[in-house]
Amino acid sequence: MLPPDPSTVRYPGPWTHRDVSANGILLHVAEAGAGEPVLLLHGFAGMWWTWHHQLRDLAEAGFRVVAVDLRGYGDSDKPPRGYDAWTAAGDVAGLIRALGLRSAHVVGHSWGGLLAWSAAAMRPRVVRSVGVLGGAHPLALRQAAGRLPFGRRGAQARASSHVLRFQVPMAPEKRLVTDNAAYTGELLASWSGEAWRGTDDFTETAATLRHAMRIPGVAHSALEYYRWALRSQFRGDGRRFRRDVDARVTMPVLQLHGEDDPCVLLSTARDSAPWRGPHSEFVTLPGVGHFPHLEAPAETSAILASFLRGR
């Protein structure tokens, strides 16, 4: 089976697709609505389409909504470098400015949430508020995942075991795309809440993300984020990153977390409190796993709209 062309992820809908030049690369975005700007950042094995519910809902609620394919994903550029948090945060800041904005609300899922929080810490002038779905502050995640994987305190280390598996060269890339990217679908299922896994919507989502993972270069780029995250812990750039994000941000943060998230544990998300800015909120969704925006889209959109209106 031939790998798909990147342009095949430009699905039609009540949004506009375009390319935006930012931070030295071209980023593909889907945009809808008018009003206060909201930038949506997807997580691992995702793309702009994972926000298709929120593109509709938030646009109808009166926001200008932009969902981007992160560097290395979808129909965005896939350069050989730049998968560190500094460069990715620069992509976020550069994209906001390239969209003609002084600042925007930045909402991210999982890895996208980590980037949203990092951009808020390192580029605060371009971030009005932060939304983090299924994620935690990078230092809260580092502290929890760095504990020995035994007993209750080692639960996050066990939940993050995929990060270690992703460090091996070449083999993880092959596994992600083999058999029509079946492993990508397995990861989606294992990280999702039980109720969503049995729905037609889950089946459609799995097929869509498996297709996107097979685009040339995506599997390698997606894994490079994880490889930088672990390997930088033992290098000077990791120490500098920890120093740069180790401060309470100045803007409000919404953390929206599934109570059944097996990937970023609820306790780890709660441990992010020291880095949340004033007037922040922490909301949980019962029966929801790692993907609140896909598993409970209407509720997620309503919570996001309520939070954003107050900022």
C-alpha cells in the first residue's frame, strides 16, 4: 500500500485550509469563525482534525479558531530538526504573529498542552490564556515519570513506559506504520475511555489517525518529540528548559482531564498546580480517558467556551 499524500488530510468542512509561514517552516492550519482568537495544538499521533468538533463549536460560540498541524505532522513541513520544546514553542509564537495577531488563547492536548504551557512561560506576550487537555505541566510530568516504577508513587512512570520504547532507533517508526498503522490504532484504544472505544465515532477517528500516521515522515517526526524530551534530561538544553519553564505563568490556565486517563494520570495533572496562573481552573470528566475533546466533545467545547469568555 502506497503511503498517502500529505494533502489528503485537508478534509472539507465549515473551515478554511491554508499554509502559514512561521518560524522558518510552513504550517498547515484549518480556520473557522471570527472573534477572540483560539489556537488549538494537537498531541502525539494527532493532527488538526482531532479538533474538528471544537472548530465547529467554538466558531459558533463566537471565536476565531485555528487548528494547526504541528511541525512534522499532517500537511505541515517535516524538517529533520526542531522537535525540542524551545523550537516548538517558537513555532507557536511565530504562528500567532503570522496570523496577524498580537496574542491568542492557546489550547493543547497532551504534547500540545505541554507546548502551550511552555509557550506561555517562554513567550508570555503572545499567550492570553492556556488550556491543557489530557496533559500536565512539563515539570510535574517530569517529576512524576522520573520516580521508580514501583508502588503507588511510580504509577506515572509505568504509564509513561511508551516513552522509553520510543527511544530505540527506527523500530518504533516501523511499528507505527506497519499493517496500515495498526499500532497507532492500538495506542488510541488503550489510552481512551471504555465508553468511547465501542462507538462508530471511535472507529472513524482511528481510521483517520492511522491514515495520517502513514504520511511519509510523520512517524519519525512524532517520535522525535519524545526522544528530545527524554534525552534532554541528561544534557544542558534540558537543564535550561527546566529553568525557563519553572515559574508560575502570568495568565489563567484551564486543565481539563479525563478521570480515566491512563497516559497522563489525574494525580500528575493535579501536581501542576504550582505553575498555574491566577484565576485558573481544574475540571475533570468522569468516564473519559486521554482524549476529552474527542471522547466528550460537546462537554469539552462548552467548558472551553465558558473559560475563554472570562478571559
